[in-house]
Amino acid sequence: MFPSTVLKVGHGVRRYWDGPRAIATVISGNKTSQQVREQLKKEVAEMKSQLPGFRPGLVVLQVGDREDSNLYISMKLKAAAQIGLNAKHIRLPKTATEDEVLRNIAAVNENPEAHGLIVQLPLDSVHPIDTEKVTNAVTPEKDVDGLSSVNAGRLARGDLQDCFIPCTPNGCMKLIRQTGVSVAGRNAVVIGRSKIVGAPMHDLLLWNHATVTCCHSKTPDLAAHVGGADILVVGAGKAEMVKGDWIKEGAVVIDCGINYIPDSSRPGGKRVVGDVHYPSAKERAKYITPVPGGVGPMTVAMLMENTVKSAQRFLQNYRPGNWSISYKRVKSQKPQPSDAQISHSCPGKPIGQLAKEVGLFPKEVEPYGASRAKVRLDVLNRLNKQPDGKYVVVTGITPTPLGEGHSTVVLGLAQALGAHLNVSAFACVGQPSPPSSFGSRGGAVGGGYSQIIPIEEVSFVHLFIKFQRICFQSYVKKVTEGFVTSLQKLDIVKSDPSTLTQEEIRRFVQLDINLKTKMVCVSNERLYLKRDRAFLENEIMAVLSLSTSPRDLQHRLAKMVVAASQSGELVTTEDLGVSAVLALLLNNALKPCLMQTLEGTPAFVHIAHDSPSVMADKIALKLVGSQGFVVSDTAHGADVGMERFFNITCRSSGLQPDVVVLVVTVRALKMHGGGPRVTGFPLPLQYLQENLELLLKGCSHLKKQVDNAMSNGLPVVVAVNVFSSDTEAELELVCNQARQTGVFDAVKCTNWSHGGAGALALAQSVQKAAEMRRFLTESERNIKKVAQSMYGAKDVEFSPKAKEKLELYIKQGFGSFPVCIAKTHLSLSNDPELKGVPVDFTLPITDVNANVGANFLCLLADMVSFLPSAVLFTCG
């Protein structure tokens, strides 16, 4: 006899030498699993470097306190810690019911920080629990044990890349590959048909092209079947049932069994053996796994591998801009149906599906029905280190009272970028105002084949907040910081309400308000705002639009001025004790509303203040990724909406756009060229027939608005929104005139009638323009400069009242606030009838309001003649 020695072959494989003949090669699960863990550790580190703060998460759910389960779980938790996983152990008591178990599973399913969930079996409960029901409750994407019916079905069908393979069979396959023996074409025998080992092992070998026989307790002449196996996998759960003389010479033997048999020589009186009689089997097998140290360590390693794969898939699916989004190509009809008919003929995808497609977690979305959802603001905490996408701001020339399809171009551009150029794109539009929703201008949510759907929901999603119903009361229920501050303003140094005298109570209730300010009136010990309701509501809308967080919202609301005291002290909403109530009411309104366009492009609809909210734009810019685009609507002309966007909104948000799109129509330019007054439909003939002379005169207005748009140093693309009455000659004239002004490009848009395809040329130009270097300037602006540079005014004239209030606001510390001017949006001047490019006019300022919460001064320009709907109250 020759002494036995061990030859190292490599890759966790050892060959025994017993004299002149090699009797067995041992496949070490310990060594192979260690190699797997080292590789997984590197992959986890790579994920963390890609997304700082990210850790793959594994949750182990246990019912009861079985000793063997505790041992297995401790091994899994230890392995998870070694490779850098965030492992959590949930242990439910033995009294846990099936419903409790299912609720816990549902919670983990919804937790984006958990990428793998295993339910430790058996479920040790005093109550009956359906194990099959429990394992199938685990979402397939987190079923890293691979035991759910969905994953089992995918494996059975051969979808190996789209499922999680159960850990033990997966580990067995990796050990077989370590031998270098090709599985394809071999005869494989699997003993056992359990859902954990035998059945999935059969499927795995089959789809690796082996000829597979599955044997079980009812199989006759088991030894004969074993004798024909080139590859033998045993998971029967019977100690040493497979004898060495059954095994084919040179076979690969994988022993999955763990059994205990009596052994008086061991300290515990027993030892661990497998399902194969190892001493005799190693004399015939070419490769064999030991027990322990074979399949066992690989099972744990494969669990870790599945968890890491799940985390990698998660990162792939939720990486900003890496969208797997389904778009819908819409076929336009002639004659074109109404907006409502088009909307109803094109139902959108479920809002939950859209949210997932753009990378939002379930916990970050609050659905309101099937077609819209609020997006929670903490999504920015998750994405704060991600780069922003490209920021496109859409403005326009001074429109007719009918509107020029401004938001239609916004949505068409987003559709073209997304559905037609396969770029991650988000549209951000403001909620429609009452004149837009119920007047002649359309729904302010696009139209034709570029609209947000369903039309009836977006038209009413605003359900205008009626702040006139909010009565600002002065009752103090408990001592607050605002209460003490209000007393100090009245020189009352007290903090206990019960110690106030009747006179102090009277002064506190009325806050010693100077009623000559006519900003509040007192009745029955309640304060009612008498300040113009439109201005008050618009300042609140402005605060909502400009707020960058819930804390910022409350801070801005608290600073809103509603009156002045007899001594000249400003009275704020905080003094009235209502700022916290306002913030509570408006916190939900701060969350942008997720909806979709006709073609399935995502869109945020939010509180309008000449542009969507800062929060909507910020979230969208993170979601689209660095190569994606956010198309944001500023509303109205470049002299109004865009000026306020750059001067106020961008200062508040800190965001810098990449491209300006200027929307132009033949109709509006004819009006500025001296065409008849536009009041509604039907239009005068000059707007319905070709008139190049009138159009050319109106292009002077186009040049002025291009200058306004280019004043911020960004590339400008002119989008000519085509109407059915426009002729080709008119459209070419406008494009040529626009190009002569130095814009980046001028293109025609037909997205109202053709959807995203009609804005494809615009999208391609915007893509190219976005590659240009940013030149945004931050110059100090003043009232006269805005009036002269944006409107073309010769001078600015302040009324005595406006001068007095401006001096007061400067004295009160608001002189450094940005300034915006509220005037008609129907002309560059303050006269809505004055079209084209008015010159030599003086802009009269009749009043000044300090929007302290929104942090800007709003100057009211005197309107020569106007309808209420023609006045642009942009700043409160």
C-alpha cells in the first residue's frame, strides 16, 4: 500500500493519490465560496463608488426561535457583513400569525433599501401558516432564495437570465464548472425532487444541455440509474444512501445532504455525513464534494451573489436617466378631433408604472387615482449627489389674448426628445389658471396631440386654493415662539398668556394695527385680510413656486406682510399666529404632481407663477440624468415670464438653464405688425389670409423679444408654432427673419397636429444648442434697467403712493430684493392695445407691494385699458 497524499489541482479542487492510481478529486466548497465572496466584495465596493451611500440590503425573516435556524441565519449574516451588505434580521415570535408574516413581507417588498428577502424555513409558529403562500408573497425581484412560483416558472422555461436560481442548485452548478467537465451532452441524474434542490437542479442541468433523469423515492432500481450518470447530484435527505459501487467510474458526484449519524468517537456522540457514502464513492468518482465543506458553504455564497445581483439590477433600473420607458406613437387624424376626443381615445399608462419607469421608488409616490400622483420631496435627498440634466426654458413673444400654443410646444418638445430621440425627457408646466381652463385660450396643458392626459383631471387638478376661506385668527391656544415675538413687538415682556392685562390682550389681538393701511379689518376679535385678495393669493402662489423645501416654505410664509402697526412695525402672518397653519395646509401642494403626455412622456404639473415650481424642476433635473432634458414652461412673453424666471426663480433655485426656446406664431406677429385687434373667434381676414407685408412689420417685435431672450447669454432656438391658416411663404419669412437676429436656429413646429414627430426638428436643434457653453450672467438689476432693456421704455414714472411705499420698503430692509413688474402681457408697454415694439413711452408705476415671503418687490404698472383677464399679476 502506498500512503495517501493530496495533490493541489487549483480552483478549489484537490486530488487524492493512493498509490499508483488517483482515487478522487475533492471539490472544496470552502475555497470556492471564499473566491466568490472576494469577487462580490469588489462588486459591492464598485456599486458604492458609483452611488455614494448606497449599500445592497438583505433582510432575513424568521418566525420562532429554532436552534438550527438561528445557526443558519448567523452564517448568512456573517457572510453578508464580510462582503459589505447591509443585512437585517427580523425575528417574529412563535405566536406570529400568517397575516403578520405577510404584512412584514409586504413592508420589505416596498422598501427600496432591501434588495433581497429570504424567509427562513421552517416557519416555527403555533398558528397554521401556508408556506407556499408566504414564499410567493416575496416579490420575484427580491426573492434571492429563488423559491417563488414566478422564479421557479422562469427557471423551468429556461429564462435563466431573468430569474433568481435557488442557492443550493446554483452552488452545485458552480462546483461542477470548477471541475472543467462540460455539462452539455452528459447524462445527469438528480436524486430528489424538492422545490429547494431536486426540481430546480433538474431544470438547471437541462437548460445547460445535459440529458437529465430525476429520481425519487418511487424510482425502481435506483442503483442502475445512478450507474449511468456522468454527473450525479444527490439531495434525498437520507444518510449515506448512495453506495460507492453504484457510481459510474469517473463520474462527478455532488452531495447536497446534511445528516447526523451516531459516532461515539465524537464529542457530541454524532457526526455529519452526506447522502453519499463518501469512503466508497471517492474510490470510483473522478470528482466529489465532501460533507461538510462542499455544497453547504456554496449555498450561502450563492445567496450573497443573488443579493448582489438584485442590487445591481436595482441600480440599473433606478439609475437617473437610465429609463426603461414605454412610449406610445399616436397616429393623427384628419380632420383633427377635439382635444377632449383625442384625450379620451388615448388612455395613459397606470401612474405607478410611469413612476417606476422614471426611477421613482414606491415610497416616493403618493397616487391620486390611476392617472396622477404626488411625488415626495425627499426624493431629492436620495438623488442629491447626482448631476442635473439639461435645462431648457421655453418663453415666447407677446401673445394675442387667445394664446399662441406655448405649453403645446413645451409638451411637444418633451415628446420629441423622449419618444422620438430616445432621450430621457421631462416636461414641467404650471397648473392652468381659471381664464385658461374656462376661457378662450385652451386648457394651458397643451392641445391636440401634445397635451397632458386625461384632460379633465389636469384641468381641475389645481382646484384653486380658496384662501379667502381661511380666516386669519388671533387666538392663541398655546405659547409659541411667534406668540412671544408678537408680544415683544408691542413692548410687552411676558410669555404667559394668563398674565396679560385686558389692555394688553386688546393690543395683542389687534396687534396695534394701523387700520389706515387698509390691509386688515377687525371684527369680533378676528382679523380679516382686506389686502387685495388677488395679490395675497398670488404671493402665496409665488411662495409655493419659489420654496426649496418644507422648511423654506414655512419660513417664507411666516415673513408675509399683511399690515403695519401704529408704530410702523410690519405685521406678518407669524404675528397673526397662522404661518404654521398655512404651511400645514400647503405642504402637500409643494409636492409636484406627476402626470403624462399623450405619448407617455412624464410631466410635472405644479403651482403656476409664470413658471413651474423650483421643486418640480429640481426633482425632474435629477431624474432625467446628466444626458436628459427638462423642458420648463415660463408662460407669457420673454419680457414678462422669462424676465421673472431669470431674475427671481433662478436666484431662488440656484439653477442655470442651458437653452432658451422662444415660441413664435404668424398670428401674433401680424397683430404686432398692425393687424386688427384680436378679441376672439372668428379672426379677422388679415389673420386667415397670406399677408407678408403685415407679417414683416411684426417681425420687429420678434427681434426685440429675441434680444430679450439672448440678454441672458444663452443660445436661443426660435420655435414657430404652425397654425392651419399659415402659408409656407409666411413660415419661411418668419424663420429667415429669426435667423438674421443671431439665434442658434429657427424651426417650424407641427406637434399640435402630429405629436412629438412634429417637434422633432426643434428637439434636434435644442440638443445641439445644449452642448454650447453656458454664459448666464448675474448682473444687478434695477427697475429702470428692466423697463428699458426688456420693454423698450424711455423712462419710469412713480406715483406719489408708489414712491412712498418704495421708500418705506427700502427703510424696512427690502431694498436688496429682486424686482418684477406686474403689467399686461398683451404688449411690451403698459397699454394692451399698443403692439409691435413701442418706443418713447414712459412706464407709470402706480403701486408697490413687498412680497416678503417670496423675497421680491412687485411693482404695479398702470394699465391704460384692460380686462381683468389681461392683467398679469405675476408677483403677488
